[in-house]
Amino acid sequence: MNREQTKDFILKCLTENDNNKDLHYKKMKWHINSSNEEEIYTAPVNPKYMEVDHTPIIMADNVFDSLELIDNYNLEKGKEVPFIIYGKRTKGGAIYLDDLYCNFDKLKESSATFQKLSEFLQLRMDVFIQDDMRNQVIVLGHTHPNTGRISFNYSVADLIVHLDYFAYNVFTQTARGNLLLSLVKTVSQDYNFIVYDPQKEVWKSYDKVYRQEKKKDFIPLSALKYCDD
């Protein structure tokens, strides 16, 4: 699908297929009805309205610490920061995230960049294919500074990026069990992970997110609490 077709498909998922379709439409109607067609790509999408997946997401200490650094940069500089988190599905059914990639050198500068991040991700997916890796998890992440309507939410453009990567066969071949999530870190510092469900053609969010400390304690983190209604 091209960009416009993907946009139309996402609108169908949110405003026709979703149980909270009326809430999604109310959230996006200003953009949907704008005379400027490009406005729709910046339409805010509230993850709180999505169907909830109760699968626990557990972050290792190093991932949590890296996200704290990224959050602080977002609060201080008000710039978008891209990052990728890696993990796996455990035998118990949880999602365990234990590695994060971000160009931390860029955090010292006045602006962030997405340069080379897509190349890095493509190389990792190539490894998935070569090694026939299964039950792996990739999280596409970036920050939203407090600058406008989508500050506390996803945007339609964010969902387009998600579906662009979801189209790779490492994710579409369900027998592999690989999973693609997205995470937008806003100034609320919530952990609002989302996933696309191709069987139902809906988007889902996760309400159980934990930090695992080195001594194995699981500390619950805020998820879906501070979305902008």
C-alpha cells in the first residue's frame, strides 16, 4: 500500500472496526474534516481508546534507565528522539525487553535525528531472516515533545510507520511468532505500548508494564493513565 492507502486503512481500523470508533472519530474529526489533506497525518490517536491487551511487558533495568535518559532529554530539549527496543516472548507468555538502541551522542546536541536508524533496523531484520529467528520482539519508539495536538498521543503518521515495518515477512509470517510494537514517550512519561492485530484489523494497547530490577522485583509502571482526552 502507498502512504494514502495506508492512511485510509488506518482510519477504517480506528473509526469502523474499533469498539471505541466514536471516540476515535471525535478525537480526530478536526483533522479528518480539514480542507488541508495533510492534516489527517497529524491526527491524534489516543491509545486509551484501543482494545486492551493484558499481556505483561517487562523491561530490564538497562532499558528502563535508557528510557529515563531519553525522557529527560525530551523534557529538557523538546525534540523527537528515535529509538528501538529489542526483546522476546517468554515461555510464560510475557514480553521481555532487554536491549535498546539509540544514537545517544545526538542527545547531547540541540536536535535529534532519525538518520541511520532505519538502516540499523533493516540490518537487524535481515539477521532475523538469515537465522530464522522466532518469538522476537522489536519496538519502534520515539518521543513526542509538548508542542501541539499529538503531544500526549500517537498520530496517524506514527501508525503508518508501524504498518510499513509490519509488512516485512519477519512479522507477517505468523509461524515465526515475531512481534512488532510501537512506543511513543510523551512528556507524561507514560509507557503506552501499542500493537496492530492483523486478525481483527484493530490496534491494541497494553495496560501492564513493569520494570524488573536486578534483584528480580517487578515494579509496575504507569501505562494509559495520562493520555490526553
